[in-house]
Amino acid sequence: MTRAGFGPNRPVIEIADVLRRHGDAYRHAHAGHLGRVERRVMSAITACRTGALGGHVEACDDCGMTRIAYNSCRNRHCPKCQGPARAAWLAAREAELLPVPYFHVVFTLPAPIAMIAFQNKAAVYAILFKAAAEAMMMLASNPRRLGAEIGLVAVLHTWGQALTHHPHVHCVVPGGGLSSDGTQWVAGRATFFLPVKPLSRLFRRLFLERLKAAFDAGALGFFGDLAHLAEPTAFATHLTAMRHINWVVYAKKPFGGPAQVLAYLGRYTHRVAIANSRLVTLDDDHVAFRWKDYRQGGITKVMKLKAYEFIRRFLLHALPDGFHRIRHFGFMANSHRAAKFALCRSLLADRGEQPGPKNVEPASLNSTHQSSADVPACPHCGGVMRVIIRFTHSFGRAGARTSSFWCDTS
């Protein structure tokens, strides 16, 4: 009998291996500072696709080969559990593609604001989403710019390549929108969306206005090095300083077509702080991983961190319970998405534009992490694998059998 998930495609080192080797000691050393969300992330990743979560045994109808497939944790921070969720999400987005150019805009928080965000994740990350979307929609609605209602999908990332805290949102935006009366599609230029400088200034103003409102409502907390900001005068001084620095808004080149849009979304929407494939070595003291140094042209380097520091950096990016890291705005908003997309397609058809492509399969859609339970084909003969037994909590850490429930499903 073989064990699913332990084949040749499994990375040599996984985040789960780091947590199994150093997690207990890290929990003990940081007992007073480790939150419930972080503890749950560590436990879920450690247990993912092991006997701790149960699973099933399946057998081939033709050759009789059997294998064990363990259940996934489905935690959104787990590197192994994003594939199926990503594929389902992308399948839904494919039906919404419009035959227009798409643009990619990134909004980044400056470091002094990012520090506040870390201590107030739910509140400040939500402000980041709203300020970025509102800035684009306000500027696009200006008749001197585009003069249209736009739509966008925004994805929150909180990490840099070195796992440091670096909150920013990636926005994918169709190059055009609906006229104010909803009777026309207003097309933008094929190679230009919105001017970055006024977009950056507007984003900064809207963000700081919302941040001040949150402070006035008592929705922010300050601890440690930021404790002094709880005093209104200090907070006001801090905001004044933030109004006089440049905030980074980056507009990338437009995508080449709908397939590129899907490929991009597939890489970014369900990404976690670091993929297992980037891990290089793990020992009793250190973890080494590959990273790209964009200050030196994006060359790949290897960074070696103490195991505790690596775990600390990984857990920086745990999101609050119930927080949505993918959000839709404008005519893509959930409340009216279907009706607005139908209207967009109708208006684009009137302009002679062809409807979006069907069954687009960018390479990223085929690179999802799947357990063998998701693809029930025998690896030996290609026959059909059928579940014959389901079980829960089959083995403890030391391999000893614990309480289990076995069910013959034949």
C-alpha cells in the first residue's frame, strides 16, 4: 500500500516540516505573545494531509493497488491547500472576462502606516482596500479622465520576498467602464488606464481620512513602540507627516489578453506568504529559502534565517478570522455583478466587440496542488480508484494508533 501525497512531486521540504521540527519550541518560547489565529494556523499546517485529520483508503478496480489519501486542512494559509480553491475561483472568473484590455495597479502602504496596520489588521487592511478602490473609481468617473463607472478585483498581499511585513493590494481592472446613464461602454486607451501621480495623491488622502475616522471612533489600538500614538495630538502629528511623503502606486503594462489575466489571477489570488517550492534547507537551527532581490534587478538569492525567526515572519501574515482578502468593487461588486456584466457584454456587442473566450486554460490553472483523491486514477495502470474505507485520526505523532472510525464503503 502506498501513501498519497508522498510521491516524486512532493517538495523535499515543506512549511509543515519546519513547524513539526520547531513549532512546539516556538509556541513555548512565545506563549504570551502568540494569538489564537496563529496557533490555529500552525496546528492546521502541521496536521495537513496526515493521519491526524483522517482520510480514506482507495483501491484500483483493475490491478488492485491500494493507497491512503489523507485529508487536507483547508486552512487558507497552508501552501498545500490553495490549489482546488484557486481552480474553482478562476473557473467563476473566466465567465466574467470582457473582450477589453485589462490593467494591473498596485497600491502599497508606506512603512510607518504598515506598522499601524500590523497592530490593527482587520481595520487597516479594510481601509487599504476601500481607499485603493475608491481612488480608482473616483478618478475614472471624472469626465476629464475616463468618465465611466469601472470595475475591479483587488487582492491583498501582506508580504515581501523576504517574508517581511509589506501590505499592498493588487488590482486587476478592465480598460473601460459604463457611462453614468448605463447606456454606453466607455473605452479607455489600449495602453493607458489612469495617471499614477494624481491616483497616488488621491489614494493617500482617502486612506488618511478613513484612518483618522477609525481613530476617532476608537477602532484602533497601539502597543509597544506605537503606544504613544494613542494620544490624539501624537496621532495627528503622525498623519501630518504621512501627508508629506509619496505613496507608491504602480501601474504595470496591460495584459496581452484574457488568458494572461487568468494566469495572473491564478498566481496571485490564492498565494500564501511563501510556497514550499522556495524552501532550500532545514536543520536544527536554520531555514534557508530562495527570494528575489528586486533592488538588484530581481536576481534570485538564498536567505538563511534562524528557525524561530522564519516562523515569526511566516506568522506575520496570518489574517484575522473572516477577513476577505479578495474583494470586488464597482460594476464587479457582488451585489450586482451578474446584471452589470450582462449589461457590459451587451454594450460591447453593440460596439462590435466579441464576447470573452470560453474554456481558457492558462498554464497556472494546471499547476494546482491536488491530492490523489482529487484525481482518482491508478498511478500504475490508469484504472479507476474507488474509496473502500474512510477513517478519522488514524495515527498519532509517534505512529501509534489512536481512536479511529473505519467504514467499509464498498
